Amino acid sequence: MVISWPRFYVLPLMKQSRSLSLPGISAQAFKPMLLAVITSLALLFGGESPKTDHAAVVSVAAVDFHPQRYQQFPSYDAQAEERLLELTNRERQREGKPALKLDAGLAEAARAHANAMATREQLSHQFAGEPGLQGRLSKLPLYLDKAGENVAFDVDIDQAHDGLMHSPEHRANLLKADYNIAGIGVARVGDRLYVVEDFGHSLPIYPEGKTEDLVAAAVARSRSQFSRTQLRRLQLASLRGVACSMANSDQLNPKSASGLGPLRYVLSFTGMEPEQLPSGAEKALADGRLRSFAVGACFARSASYPNGAYWITVAFY
């Protein structure tokens, strides 16, 4: 499943202000979607609570295997964690995929979940009372648009890695080209290892001015593609306030910019990468009558976007 832009509206504002969404597109149609793979977990971020299927996975064949209970407190095995990242990057190099960089925050999240598994002596992507993967990662100072997780149980870390590589779903997570960071957590209880591999695709968080510049450059590229004259860019500080107001209310509202002069269109949308304009905005971008435009942008985390999103408004004159 491929996620599209979470939400956007184009509001024509010629003479009479009428709230019109694009043909065939509604706000409901652009509710973000999250993808979960059984046994391993892969998420596309950008919105509401993930729809996930969870299943415990061990790197040996017996999924319903429950190790004998020992009264020992789990500790972290840093050497095993380093070894697992080394083995993972070796596999990725063999497949021509970029190496994963260890992220301290992601490693802390992986360790916390490994400890939860070891304490309960169970494998799961989420326990009762524990946030799911998206919830755990949203607490980190990271901006991720994709994430995945593998969990395993074994007595030897090389053996655990081999078991993951022989499972199609886990192998896909390990070798996913989109991922660029990882966090490994290995909780040890005696000879037993509870393993968590968290993966993510980390994106930069741009300041507002840089975000607005990226959107403006995207508008210029689109005008060139439509063989239209370039638009003069206006600097309207109040338009940034409009974008941030939408973020604070967690709701797109292009009408909130309708008081900013004789507008022809207002394009309001949320997205993970500001340099990518939403499909469906062609009518505004290709209009030969336009002369100028302005951009307002705000990055924020909200109930709909716990991992964060850019809230963007473009006013066309």
C-alpha cells in the first residue's frame, strides 16, 4: 500500500467565495493510511492511529513456544546490539542498499520494548497499556514518514539474525531501501535474548522560512511544466499564521486565508515533504491568469499527526 498526501483542499476564490473541494476528492478520502505486515510491523506515518495486525515471532520455528520462567532481571546486551546492526548492514551492502545509521533515540525505544518483552517473557509488537510503534516513536525528536519493527527470541544473536533473514516479512524490513536509521534493543535474561529492531526513514525538520522556500520552488517547477509564466512571489507574514492556526486546530481551513486580498485560489494541504505539491492542484498551478502567489507554512505535531507534518497554505493572485 502506498500512502498519498494525507489531506489537501483547493479553494477557488474568484469574486464569490465558495468552498469547493476538487472533483471526486473529499477530506475523508485523504485520511492517512498506515500499513502493518503480519509478524513484522511496517508503518507509513502521516496520521491517525495505525491499523495493525500483531503476532509474536521467534527466530526458531515454534511461534507458540514459551520459554521456561526464571526469576532474573533483564539486562541489555550492547555487544549483541552492535553485532546485529553489523550483520544487518552487511546484508544491506550485499543487496546494494544503503547502510543504516544507529539512532540513539530509536535505540532507546527498541531497548524499552525489548525490556517489556523480557519482563513478560513474551514476544509482541504491543502489550496491554503500552503504546504501539507509532506512539512510541512519536515521543522521539525524530521526523519519520516510514517505520518498521522486527522482534525475535533466541539464545544466540547470529542465530536470531539468520532466523529473521529466512522470514520474508522480516527480511523485507531489514532490506527496505527507504530506511536510513535503526535502533537495536537486546534484552538478556540468562542465556535468552529478546530482540527488537526498529527501523525508520528520517526526514529533516525545516524551519518555517526554508519550508516556504521549498514550496515556492515547487510552484515554480510546476509553472514551468505547464509552460506558464513564472509568478511573482509575495511575502505575507500573516499567511504563516494561517498555516499555524490550522495546525493548532488540527484541521484544514482554506477559508481562513480568504481575507488576504483579491485571491483567485487558496491551496491548503498537509504533507511529509514540503517540496512535493499534492496531485490534484493542477487547475490552480496551470491557470494562465495568475500573476503572483504567497506561501505560509508551519510544522506541528497533532492528534492526527503525532509524528508531525507540514501544514501549508499557498495563496494565488
